[in-house]
Amino acid sequence: MPVTRSWRDPTEATLAKWLLAPAFLLLGLIVVYPVGRLLVTSVYELSLTSGLPAKFVGLDNFAMMLDDPVFWTALWNTLLIVVVTVPGSMLAGLALALVANMPFRIRWPVRLALLIPWALPLAFVGTIAAWFFQSEYGVVNDVLRHVRDHKIIWFNSGTLSMMAVCLTIIWKASSFVALILLAGLQTIPAEMYEAAEMDGAGRLRQFWSVTLPLLRPSIVVAMIFRTITALQTFDIPATMTRGGPGNATTTLAMYIHQTTVDFLDLGYGSTLAVAMFVISMAVSVVYLKQIRTNT
Amino acid sequence: MIAKIGIAAALLWATAASAETRLTVFISSQQRPDVMRHAFDKFELANPGIKIAIQSGGTTSELQAAYLNTVMSAKDPTLDIFLLDIVRPAQFAAAQWTVPLNDQVGDVATLLKSYLPAYADADTVDGKLVALPAFADTMFLYYRKDLLAKYNREVPKTWTELAATARIIQQGENNPDLQGVSFQAAAIEGTVCTFLLPYWSAGKNLVSDGKLTWDRDAALNSFAMWTGLVKSGVAPRNVAEIATETTRKDFQAGKAAFSVLWSYGWQLFQGADSAVKDKVGVAVLPSTDGGQPVSCIGGWQWGVSAYSAHKEDAIKLVRFMSSTETSKQLAIEGSLMPVFPSLYQDPDVLKAVPWYAYALPVVTAAKSRPVTARYNEVSDIIRTQTNAVLAGSITAGDAATQMEARLRRVLK
């Protein structure tokens, strides 16, 4: 006679399914459904300013995107921000973490100083930085005045604006990197350094042979987070330069926001968002592979 | 007994709740909510049972538009009426976000004739009355009466004259911080007007009947005119950073001989903390050489939300707010320009704001920015390229080419 189990006494497999169901449901609601809707909308012509109902247009929106100079500018700017600010904030963050990990007698002021940039809202940072780099009243030009005669009008030049934006992002992001790396540094046992010292390794050698290899997992985690957030850069350039001069500092996320919220072109906006989604996924996959082969 | 009292109380509460209608009005903190409140109080007195709440936000036209776009595309019923910049009714009509008012205002033609023509035009889209005028605005040339008198110069009629006069003043004053003229070239809505002023002055239109009527020479001349002012030192090198409020503050601090600005500057220039109190004159903006004087029209419209739960009361309120009575009150208390031509000669109004006596021809001659449902895109294209040219990060030729190409995509 086959054993019939009541619902009160499920097999382990059934129980597992039941217990995982809420998590899957949640994921479905907040990830699968929106992404699915996005993909669907991206093949429709749907603009609230047209007064017309949504119309299926296949891949027309994607063709339009490839033909759109602003898309390419925004994509290039976004990649530039990734390439400059990810290594920039990693280096600055590592330096900060090493400083914060030094055996100070009172540690909290250093830790607090590390936390402050991280705790500031991005839009605040962008607004503050806009004033920092403002040509007439900004602190940066006030300092530079002592070394050069002519004031620099940062936001008149695409290159200088991009530099100012990148510097601000590095400043803001390095404290986040430092926090993760600091946590990593503290898991390295002191004995490792003692052993290295016994073997005659100097401070620099210790850093290369002990600190960096053992910090690797934390570095990878920080890199992943940093790269993804850099790809999604929005707040700082939006509040600092509004993407200007021209479109010199417009990022892909800003262009998506502008297309959907300002221009109310939901179809094309979704197409742009799909492009960004694909790029983010590709980067994540590369990183995840990297982790898997290394652990 | 207790049950009866309970039922009676419930009935009373229900009638009280249904008797009171709450209307929520969206206006920006820059549009004088204090003055608007007085008008709302009057309306509440005359219409017991209606209470009006102000929701304010977004200090610039773009920020307000972005906010309204999110609220309205979510079909949110929170807002009952809102103020719309003159460039927006076409978009709101296309998205069907406002209630058409044709059947609500009696004889539409007579009503529209009473307003300044620019507003009657802006608020009528495809024959539908989609909003009602709230208050007018336009760009003026503000000048320093004292400086013109000191150097014995006339109010300039052309931009070339303005540049010459400004140079004389700047050299005479020998003050490196004194700007000849302050105008806006940051990537903001006002910069669309900056680009269009010389373009229009040359007698060209950018859009006619929804079609692009691009004139490359007029565009290049516009860029050349503004960059010329920067190169000759009449306008500051950082014009690409200058937004409306920067112009207002600089002129008010006595840091500019001329400024191109909306009407709201006047009252602030006469304030106690103004460095230029009683030293300011207002005139129509200069023309290009051989062109005609022209200004850029602004101003605000009352729209009734299509998602309002109290459309009937909201329409009543909007009608009250765009009446002669309210327009007069807004002019006197807040120096918000009237939308009725007749009020520019009204003795009470002129007593409060004497310079309105000269303002009517400027407002009447002012031109409208392109009327299209996709105005936000048109605006972005114009201001982004103008900003880039004045920043010096792109040549005028390249900017004109890109502007035309992008405008053609939008105005197919």
C-alpha cells in the first residue's frame, strides 16, 4: 500500500518548494515582471504626447536607437565614467582603508570621516560639487587663483566638465569602497604579518604578498558593486552639469530618464533601458565568471 | 436610543463629509502662493463647502513639468488644478491630461477675445479649449537708467547699439566685475528664448503649422550675435553657467548694465535690499540689425486635471482664477502681469505697477515658442545646442547642423 502523506507531513522536496515559493514570488513580482514589461514596451511605439494608442513596431525602436547620436554620446560618456571612476575609486578607497586600518588609539574619528561621504545623498553631492566648480564663486577656482591668472570655466568645456564629474564620483564612491576593503583588511590575521616579518619581508613586500592576495575577495566584491553603480550613474551629473555643456556629460541613465519622464516616450525609453540592461548583465556575467574561476 | 443617536451621528458625519470638497492646486513657490492664497480665500468665502489646499513644488518650469509628468502619467487624482507654462498645453492636450472646457465657459469665442491673443492661441489646441490663462509674462530689456544718463546714451534699439553702449559704460566705470549684459545660456528653458530672439527678430519662424521651417542663416546669426557679445567682453565668459536667477541676482546687485529677463525682476529690483532701487528702466528687447523688435512670451495657464474627482468645482475655481477680477488682484498684489489687455490701462493696476503702461505693446508683440505636443524634445534640442555653442564646446556650424537634424526627427 503506497504511503499517502498528508499536507501536514510533506516530503523534504515538497517542503523546500513551499518554503522557497515566497522568495520566488517576490522575485517574480519585482524582477521578472518589470523586466518582462520593459521588453514588451520596447517593441511598441508608445508616446503619451502622441495621443495615440500603443502600436507594435517590432525592432524599429532599436534601429532608431542605433541611428541616434545622443544614444552613442550617452553610452560613450557612461563607459568613460566606468573606466575612469571604477579604478579611481578603487585606488582611493584602498588608500583610505589602509589609513583607517592603522592602529590609531582613537579609531572613531577616522571611521566617521570615512562614513560621511558615503552617507551623503548623491543629489546633495552633485549640487555641492556644482558650486565647488562654479567659475565665479567656486572653491576650486578660488584655490587655483593662487597658481594661475585666468580662472577656469569648468562647465564651458566638455572635457573639464567630465573631469569634474569623475572627480566628484571618485570622492563619493571611494568611501564606500574603503568600507568594504576595511572589513576585508580586518579579517586578515595578524599572525600572517608576523610570519612575513620573520621571513624578512618589508612593509611593501608584506602589502604585495599578504595584504593584496588576502584582500582579493573584498576587492572583487567592491569592483562589482562599483561597476554596476557606475554604469547606472545618474544623480551626480544630473544635479551637477545637467548633462552639459551640450550632451558632454549626459549618461545613459540620464537619457533614459529624459526620454521617459520629460519626453514621455515610453516605447523608445524602454528600448534604451533594454540596452542598458543588456550591458549591465554582460558586465555582471563577466565578473561572476571571474569569481567562479577564482574560488 | 443609543442606536438612534449613533445613526443620527453617522448621517451627520456623512453629510458633512460629502458637503466639503477639497481641491488641491499645484503651483510653484515662485508663482506667489501667498498672493494666490488670497484669491483662494475669496473663492472659499463665496463657495462654502469647498476648501482649497495648495501643493507647491519645483522652482523651475522644467522641474514642475517633470513632476506633473509623473503624477499625470500615473493617472494620480491628487491634483485637481495646476499651473502650466505657456509651452505645455499642447502636450497636456495630446496626452488628454486636462479637461476640455469648451462646454463649461459659455460663449468660447467671446471669452477668448477678452484675453491677450497669445494666450487664447496657446490654450486652444485643435479647436479645444484646454486651459485658461492665469497670468502673463514676457522677456524685457532691463537697463540702468543712471548709467545711461551718466554716459549720455539712449536706450539701445538694436543689439549692436547695446554692445556699443555697454562697452562705453564698462570702460567708463572701469570695474572688471561690471557685466555689459546678462542673459541666460545655461541648459534651461529660458535659453530656448535666448536662441529664438535674434532668430525671430530676423523675421524667421522656427515652426509653422507644426512643420519645421528651419532657416540656417538665422540660426547661425543668432549664435554669432550672442557669442559676439561674449567675445567682446560685453557678456561674461561663463554665460553657459548663467540661469534666470543668476541674471536677476547679478542685475539686482548692480553687476550688470543691461539684462534680458522676465517681468518678475521688476518688483525685486525695487526692493529694499536692491542695489539698483529706482535706477532701473524697462524696454522692449533690441532687434538684430535690420530686424524687428521682438520678445519671447511666457506666462501661465490653469488646467483642470482629467483625473480630478471634483471636476465641476475645479472648473468653477479655474474660471474664477482666470477672471478679470482675479487677474487684477494678482497684478496689484503680486505684480503678476494681467492676461486682459484692458487691465494695462486700469488706474488701480497702474498705481501699483506704473511700468505696465509701457508693457502692453511688448506683450502683444511677443512671439510664442513652437506649439507642439513634443515641445519638451524641441526645447531640449534647442537649449542643449545653444548652451554648447556659448560654452564654446561646439562650433556654431556643427550646432546648427545637429539642431536641424534632431528637430527634423521630432517634427516629422
